[in-house]
Amino acid sequence: MNHNATLPAPPRRVRGFVLTGLAVVALAVTVFPMRRMLTMAAPRCMAGRWHGCYDTFNGLVLMTLVALPVSLLVVWVLARSRRGADGTSPWRMSLAEVGMVHGTTPFLWMTMMPGAEPGTEAGAVSLVPLRDLVTMGPLGIAGNLLVFASLGFFAPMRFAALASVPRILALGAGCSALVEIAQYVFRLDRVSSVDDVLVNTTGAVLAGLASRHWWRTAAQAPTDRPRPAMAGRP
């Protein structure tokens, strides 16, 4: 029997429905605890007001959810345009590209929001590890873990060069360090902390480990195909 044969259409279709259903349930479970704060930001966001929507955590979360159908449509368009590409999965590649942007941009926007007195002086700098960790609180730690989680999850699926844990760690650490440096250089009145880099990097690595099955499969796929026979030497 050929164990490498592709799955027939019905099982693949059922698996797609199951994964879609699980994604919908996970989204509902995530949104339900935040329904009150999302409804508070809804009037200003729907009215197109900048203040109270795009400069608040509630408003950014709401607009991220509102933009989710648009991102899924972009995934569908990209996958359709890549149909028939050799050696790659068009759906996986398209989902990885859109997921990196959709899941990372809102958190980067939050990290670059100015503090109470932006532009007056550079923010504080904390270079002692674990000093600020105790002051973050559970919500702050969870938020920092999610900053580059989408990047760590999808980047190795899209780029084979990043398909290893050390490289994901380097990617998360480098991006986190750039964010902290930018906060200080642009005088956003925020604390540039080494603990933010540590937590952000941890989130990227954990997310990369969660998607390890898919990016390992993508990295090994080209080597699984039979190689053409070499011409005999004279």
C-alpha cells in the first residue's frame, strides 16, 4: 500500500470542517470574557473616532476581531492564486503570511503607544533582569507573551530558514530589542525593560513550539520527494 498517497476528498473535507469549528469555538471562548470591554469601545470605533478606539487596548482588540474576516478573505485569495505551485502548500503559506501580519501588527501598535508625557524626555530604562517582572501582573505578562506569538507561530511555517528553535529565539529577541530601543529613541514616555524582551521572546518560542509539527513538515517536504536519477558516468 502507498502510505504517501493523499487523503481522499471526504476525509480532508471533514478534517477542514472540524478545524474550522474548533477555531470558531476557540474564538468564542476568547471573546466571551472580553465582551463588556469590547462593547464599551464599539461606539467610538464604529463612528471612526481615533481617540478612544485606536489609542486604547479595547479598541485595538475590537478592530482586530472586526478585521479577521478580511484577513481570511486575503488568505483565500492568495491560496487560490498559488494553486498548483510545486513543493509548497498554498493554504499553509498564505495563512502564515497573513497570520504574521494580522497577529503581530496590533500588538506592535500597542507597544508603540505613547505614555502620559510623550516627547518631553526619554522613558526609563531597566536593564536588570526580572526586576520589572513582578510589577507586570498576570495581564501584563500575558500581553507581552502575545506580542510576537503570531510571528513565532507562523514565521517558521513560511520561511524554512527560520524552522528551528534557536532561530525563532533569535528572531523574537531581535524584534523585541528593536521595539524597546524604538520606545526610548522616540521618547514615548515608556519603560524600556530587558524583562519585556525576555517575556516577548518566550512568547515567540512557545508559539513556535506549538506550530512545530507544521513547520517541520514544511521544511522536510522538499527532501521527501524522489530525486531524479543521475546519469551514469562514462
